[in-house]
Amino acid sequence: MDGIPTPLRCFSEQHSAEMFVDDGVETVTSREQKNVERIIEETIDVYKQMHSLPQPTLLREQHYQYLKKGLRHLSDAYECLDASRPWLCFWILHGLEILEEPIPPAVASDVCQFLGRCQSPTGGFAGGPGQHAHLAPTYAAVNALCIIGTEEAYGVIDREKLLDFLWSLKQPDGSFTMHIGGEVDVRSAYCAVSVASLTNIITPKLFEDTTNWILSCQNWEGGLSGVPGLEAHGGYTFCGTAALVILGNEHMLDLKALLRWVVSRQMRFEGGFQGRCNKLVDGCYSFWQAGLLPLLHRALFKDGELELSRQRWMFDQQALQEYILLCCQNPTGGLLDKPGKSRDFYHTCYCLSGLSIAQHFGNMEHHQEIILGKEENRLAPIHPVYNICPEKVAQALQHFLRLPVPTDLRQPGVSGDTKSSEPDSAYAEPQS
């Protein structure tokens, strides 16, 4: 257990002195922050009253039932996500794999058939059958199919047309639009790089200038913005950094400035992460922000920082586990943004992903665990670049690397034997 301190350390009397101070200038932001801290303090007080020896518990069975039901039945509240149905598949399947719950073969096959209907005749996946292809659901669909990991699942992906689709979105400056005629931001670059690397369709010119475009999104704060010149944001920062890891160019970032920015996003009182400066804590950033730390750990070690810890990531892993387990669980299953918010599959996925990051350190060769509470709270580790389990990443790469890279008509003479440049470690633990 690596010497875990007393549970609820973050909510001790000493810690409560670190609650937000507005320097005597009250603003809308400071009022909202104080209100969130008050709600969280009340949540913790109720928990303490109900448990004489508080040991936060993962409501594993409730989350399993919530996710399992979602694969077959959704309420009409999800009608607004009709253009995000592959995302629902990914969020639910990934939640189940982190909980180490098997997916019945019949259900897996049904998901494969549904995602096949979401695949556009011109390549890429849409948010639903008959819709236009879009990079976001393409990423979600490829990840979902890799989680299933069967020959049927892999066979759904039309790699040749997927490559054509990516080229149709490529811009002269190296960026990508989210869909034909759509917006450009760092999400699109990450989605394109991720699916291309997993399915082994990276060609020599496909991501030419993409690295430089992503680097231009790192701003004075240290994090990355959606497009050059805007505010740093946790989701965009993860996407840009992870894309550069896949491309092997993460060392080109200002790593120290990025580290300073992301560790400053962990909230001192709440223990969870905010997405931007002066914003509220949100459970989904348990992955988008904490997931950056394994990538930075690896990048800094490769850059010569040999004094890095061999036991912990560079954030308070226990504090994040406390926030998720005590403040983000719906008693009937599912996880949420913060106390008082509703559960949903998005927050369930990314809260569980962040909890997994906080529990596991290292890679498959050198692995340490920091589990808050009972051993039953332990989740499966995830690959921090792709956000699916490491063995599913390895299995997909093994499958697709046996296949030739599709012939790229934009590059006459390409032989089709290029290999993908996937990250060389499931975790960013420095090797001795």
C-alpha cells in the first residue's frame, strides 16, 4: 500500500484552513468557488457521521449495473446525444473494462454491428447511422472496437477509407478539421493521430507539420489551447500532449512550463482537478489533467530528469482518489462532476479513468499501486495515451501491424510497409 496516510487526510481540520480566500475582493468566481467548497465540506461531514472509521468505498456493483443497462436501454434524456452514439459505446465499454467486467459476446457483436452502421461509405465514423463522418466519433468508435478486441471488431474498420477520410480533413498547416468543412482544434489532431496509430495507417506525409501546429498551441501559461493564442485548457492540453507522444515529439514542448501548469490545476481543498485557471473542480478532469502526469513523467525522464520519483506521479494521488470516491459517486451507480450534479456516462468514464491513473504507477515491468481504501477499490490500469487498457492497446497494435499500411495515393511509390510509431510504454515510469 506504499505507506498510505490516514484516510480523509485532505479534509482534516488542518486542510480546511486551505479553503479559498478571495483577498477581500468578492467576484462571481469566488462566490462559486466558496459554494463548491461548502458543499464538499458538507458531503464529507455527512460521510464522517455515517462511518466511524471512514474508508471510502468504490460502489463497484452499482456502477456495473448502471453501465450494463446503458448498453441496451437509454432514457429519453439521452436524445440530445443522438450524434454521439459511438461515444456512448466507448464510455460504457471503457467503464466496464476498468471495472474488469466482461462484455458478453452477444453484446459485443451487437456493438460491432451498430458501429459498422455508423461507418461512412467515404471513411471514418459518424455520430449515428446515416450521419456525416466526424473525427470525434471516429476516435470513440475505434477505441470501442479495440476494447472489444475480436476479429469481428477489428474487421469493422475500413482502414483504406479511414486513411482517405483523414486526408480529407488535413489542412496545409498540419492541423485537421473535425469534419469536412468543420472547425479546427487540438482534439482533431489527437483523434487523427490516435486512430491512425492504433490501426497502422500512418504514412510519411500524413502528419507532416502537425507537430509544429500542436506546438504553436502551447501558450504563456504552459498548457495548450484549442487553437493558437487562446487560453490553456485541460482537455486540449491532454490531446495535444498525447498526440505528440504518439508522434515521438513530446520533448519539443516546454515540459517544465507544462508541468507547472498542470500540477497547479489540482485543487488544494477538493483534491480533484479544474480544467482551467479560476474554474471549478470537475470529476472529468481526473483524467484529462491527471492523465497528463504519466506522459510528462516519461517525457521528463527521457529529457534527462533522472531525479524523478520511482514511486509516485507528480500529483497527490490519494487526494484525487478521495475526491472521486467521496464526492463523485451516485449511490445508485454512475459518477458525476461534483456533489449536486447528475450522473452520466461521460463523467462515469473519465472519473474511473482518473481513479485508475491515481491508483497505478509505472509500467507493466515496474508497477506500484496506491489504493485508497480496501483492495476491492482497485481498478484495472489504463494506457494514458489512448485511455483504454494496456493489453487492449497491445492486442490491437499486434493485429494491425501484421497488415500493410494502405497505399497512399497522395504519395506515389509508397510501398505500404511503414510501421506505426506507437508509444513504447504503457506507462511513463522511468527505466533504470
